[in-house]
Amino acid sequence: MSADPAPILVKICGLSTPETLAASLAAGADQVGLVHFPRSPRHVDLARGGALSRQARGRAERVALLVDPDDALLDAVTAALDPDWLQLHGSESPARVAAIRARSGRPVMKAVGIAARDDLARAAAYAACADRLLLDAKPGPGAALPGGNGHAFDWTLIAGTGLAARFMLSGGLTPETVARAIAVTGAHAVDVSSGVESVPGTKDPDRIAAFVAAARAAARPPHVAPTAHRP
């Protein structure tokens, strides 16, 4: 008898209201992401972020997303949100990631943009300093945001690489595509933001529930041919 596949860890990122946070918790999200980056339509200030973090405490892991934070911002966000994880979505070097991890006392996930196989080598450089890699679609030239742009990358780039235990898959996932993404990549963890929104920055509770359900139902086959899918 074959063993049941391991459960998929699901993160809903970019939550900004008590109602959509409650919908994510009710759907069974494992992690909820709070973005502190003023240029993002999902930005929450320290007061709102703190209130949302308290709402989620003990029900899901709370992830604070920052972009190239200096120490003052890192300390302020850590104090106000008391996150279980920090997510770094900027151009932080491996040394800076290690310094942030040590200063904050929190586990860190580092987002790395993927567009070509060469980008996987850059991702591997963070393996020794980050607790988890978040593989996202690399923003195009002139993109206003480092993530949350609703674009998927070619999942076949990471099929069969053996990275699955260390990465969270992100970038353009939706309730309609997440099961296939898991099958192609072997991902153990998935992250969604724009894929469960009605408009940028506004989460849709029905799509949140559908995404979590689709990810939970996804079984990871032992192998999917690398040519099976390009998003």
C-alpha cells in the first residue's frame, strides 16, 4: 500500500483586512502574510499589521514581508507584528539575510525571482542562510513591485531538481492552476496573493477557500515529465 502524500503547506499573502484574514484562517491556511512595503497595494502599516497579527496568533503562522529593510525598520516591524517568520523580497545578499535572521531571532524565507535555469544557482546561494526559499516569477524590466505581479514562471525549470523540501512555490498561482503546479514541481509549500484577488490588493474569500482546498487535494506524483506543462 502506498503512503498518502504529505500535506501541502499553504500561505495566503498580502492580507490587509480582518475579514479576509478570517476567511484565510477559516479555510485552513497554514501561514498568513502581512506586507509592510508602502509601494504595494497590499501594504499594512504597523498598527494595522499588529492588529491582524494578533487576530491570527495561535491559528496560523504569521509572516511579515519586507523589502530591503534596514535595522530600524526590521526592529519596528518585528516589535509591532511579532511575526513567526520574516519574508525578504528585495535584493538582500546572503550575508544580509543571515544578519536579519540573527538580529530578529526569527526564521527567514528569502524570495528569489526565477526566469531561467541560471536563476536556480542564485537561489542555491541562499540555502545556507535562509530557512526556506520562496521561488517567485522574476519581475520584468521596469516592474513596480518585486513580487505579487500575478505572473507564473516556467515550472519545468525546477522539476526534478530535488529542491522541493526547501522551497515554497509562488508566482501567479491560482485555484485553477495550483494542483498542476504542485504536480509538475513537487512543491511541498505554495504561496498565493494576486491569484485570490478580485482587484489588486482586494482578496476574494471564495477564491481563498478554493485555493486552499485545491492545494490540500493535490497529490504529488513521484515524477512528472519536464515537458508536461508551461504556464
